Amino acid sequence: MVRAMTAQPSSPVDRSESPDRAVTAPAGSTPRASAWRARLGSPPRGPLVLGVVASLLMVLGGFGAGGVLVDDPLLTNSPLGFWRYGHGREIANSLIYLGVGLLAWAWVRLGREVLARRVGGRAVLTTATAWLLPMLVAPPLFTRDVFSYLAQGALPLHGFDPYAVGPDALPGIFTDNVHYFWQDTPAPYGPLFILYAKSVAWLAGDQIILGVVLMRLALAVGLVLLVRALPELSRRMGGRPALALWIVVANPVMVIHMVGGGHNDLLVMGLLATAALSALRGQHAWGIVLATLAMAVKASAGVALPFLVLVWAGTMAGSVLARTLRATAYGIAVFVPVFALCTVAAGVGLGWLPALSAPSMIVNWMSLPTGAGQLVHSVVSIFGPVSMQPFVNAGRAVGALILLVIAVHQWWASRDGGPDAMRRAGIVLLAVALLSPTTLPWYVSWGMALLAMVDWTPRALQVLVFFSLWLMIVYYPDGEAALYDLAVLGIGAALSALAAVSLLRPDPLGLARRPVGADPVVR
């Protein structure tokens, strides 16, 4: 899997990233165009154009088959309204899936260029930016969560406690578009995100389309933080900036789910990556501040805090116990006032802590413990009808125990601090996503905010490609679950496997008329 999971990261001063190579100007290009292309890193045109076309197709299809509005001010009762119904919706749905396929192809092609060191980090960032920009104005894709965010932000504006009531307490255009499953569910997010959501809802008024766009722009702060931290953090953690950018920024999960879906996990990613970099620079208090802010968005980010304490302790003198206790005291002294300030600024209490159980109402096999419980129930049901819930509860209890063991082991192994502690924090964050009672595709982003920056083996990158692409299709474009649609899952798995193989073997099916060049090398 990831080489750095067993080997110590290279020195922070290791600058293994090769500079962007000079590329001969295409025939017919002007000197000014060539100069701009060079300034942008000379991105490969094939993947760039293919990905932009893919994004535009998904935006177009999203207006008919994405997270569409119940009452769309642009399409409802207009000549274009057919796009949301019947054959029009089927065409729109096809365009989205075509866009997903083309983006996957573009991403794999870009990955080959990165692995062969034909492009550098600036080219990857330019390409990813071109893919991401159309998503800022797309309808929500593969989710309706952004409508929940807006509704939860509107609640405190009208005197309701978002930790005590669900969106249905305040009927209106935001609530009308919230998924029925979450209508009466209190917000499970921290006070900083409630402040975010409240600000966006206030700015948007009753303009829900404006609200969706503003929410994406507000959450894009996380993407900016991630991109700014990534180059130096990659070098400190033993990775390569161009490869890390390809893994986490150009990834279809980022383009489609994080930005296209408008998930607040994007803000968590940026804060965690910046916190890790701050700690490794020796700015330990600032690292705790940033990780606390990430926790004030989603509680799961708090997993990183004990590892940041160990990084701080690693710079102190004395025994392991003495310096760990001292760093813990310093960390608490920073955490408490920062979290309290977020809570006061948002005008809420600690009611979000009981609301953290809300996602566990989702029962699907993407959570490994929940899936194990469902599998055992299916086997036992052969011999007679039994309730599934006890099996799910038992699986989740075992999953919690396994997670605790992993977390304690990784934390203790991090006692010397340094980049290794941040890598192990990423492992635990990924374990939290997979072993929690509920797992959703965008949860894996928590761990990848740190693990993208380590040293990856070629085989691990193929596994990454498979799961990144397969995560695209476990939900339908309108946000409903496709987790039990065996045809969709099977076809998606086959195509994802083909893409994974083609990352290192450009012609895995042997369709080329003449031999393809040697496989790219990841070193």
C-alpha cells in the first residue's frame, strides 16, 4: 500500500520534485500564448480539455438529474422544463455519467504524465482548477446535503436552535429542498460550521441558487488552504508535490463530491493540512488552533489533536511521559478558549454533541462494521426471520473496539513526534471514516488530507484509482443511494478496475495497433 506507512519519511529538506519541464510551443501558437502556457506549468492539453468537457457535461446534466430544486425558478414551467422529467431527465442522467467517465479517463491520463515526471505540480494544479471551476455553478451532484446546510444556517437566524430542531421547524425554500430523511434531524456539525451556514443563509436571503453558489465559495476556503499547505507538507512527509496534487486535488472525488456536491468536509481537509504543516514548522500552538477549528466544523477532525500534541512533545526535553503531559497541558490551554470562542460567535451551545449520533441512522454497508453486521444477518436469515438491528449493533460495537485499538496503537507509535505522527494521524482519520457506524464517500477525505502527502507505491496508486472512481457511483446523481443496485456497482467496479490497471499499463486490453511505451515509473 503506501510505502511511507512502513518507512520513515525522508528529510524535510528533500526536494525531490522535479521542475516543470519546458515544452515546445505548439505549432501556430503565439509567443504570448506560449508564455502564458509556460507560466501555468505547460499542462497537458489532452487531459485538461477532456476534463473540462466532462465537467461541463455534468453541469448540464445536473440541471435535470442532479440535486434539482423542488421548484426551480429557471426551469419549472418553462420550455426547458422537460429536462427534469421523462426522457429529458434520462438524457440528463446519461450526460452526468458520461461526464464521470470522461473525467476518470482524464484523471488517469494526467496521472501517467505525473508518474513519468513529464509534468510538475503547477501543471497539475492548472489542470485541476480548469476541471473544478464549472462545478462552482453546478446543481448539487450526487447529494442534497448543501440544502441541509442552508436550512440549518437559516434556523438560528429565526431564533431556532439548530441543535434542538431539524429544518422542518422552519418551512421555506431551503427546507423544501432538504432530503426527507434529514427534515427533522438536528445539525450534527460544530459551531464554526453553524456560523458559516448562518452567514451564507443571511447573504442568500430566500435565493436558494445563490445560496448554493455562496456555500461552495465559502467552503472553497478549505481547498485554498489545502493547496497552499500541500507542497511543503508533501516534502516534509516524504511525498512529491505533483503526485500529491494529483491524488487529492485533481481526484474525481474532489471535483465531483467535494466541490460538485458542496460538502463541508472540504473545509476540514484544508484546516487539517494547514494544522499539520504548522506543527511541523514548529508553530505548535497555531497547529492546535487550526485543528480545533477543523473539529468545530466536524467532530471527527478532533482525532488529529492528540497527534499534534505528540509533535509538540517531540520538541521538548525530558522523558516521554513528562513531555507528553506538558504538551497536553499546553494543547488544552489553546483548545479550550478557541473552541469556546467558536461556540460564542455562533451563538449556540454544546447541543451538537448529542446530535453527532444522527448520521448513525444511516444503515449501509460502506461502513465496514455495519456491512459485517448486515452480512451476518443475511446468513442467519436463511434459517428464519430475525431482526437485522441487533446484528448491526453488534458489528458497530466490534468496529468501535477495533478503531480504539488502531487509534491507541498509532498514537503510541507516534510518541517521537515529527512527520511520522502526522502520517499516523492520517491513518487513524481514514480508519474513523471506514469503521464508524456510518460511512459516506466523502468521509475518506479526512485521512487523505494528510495521507496524500506521503510516499506512495505504484500498487497503492492503482488501489487509490479503483476506490476513488468506484466511490463516484455508489450514489445516484440525485443523491439517492445506489449501494444495493448490483448492476451499477458491478459495471462501476469493472470500469474502475480497468482504469486502475491502465494507470500503469496504458493499453491494458491490448487494443493499440503498435506497441505502447514502457510503463511510467513512480520514482
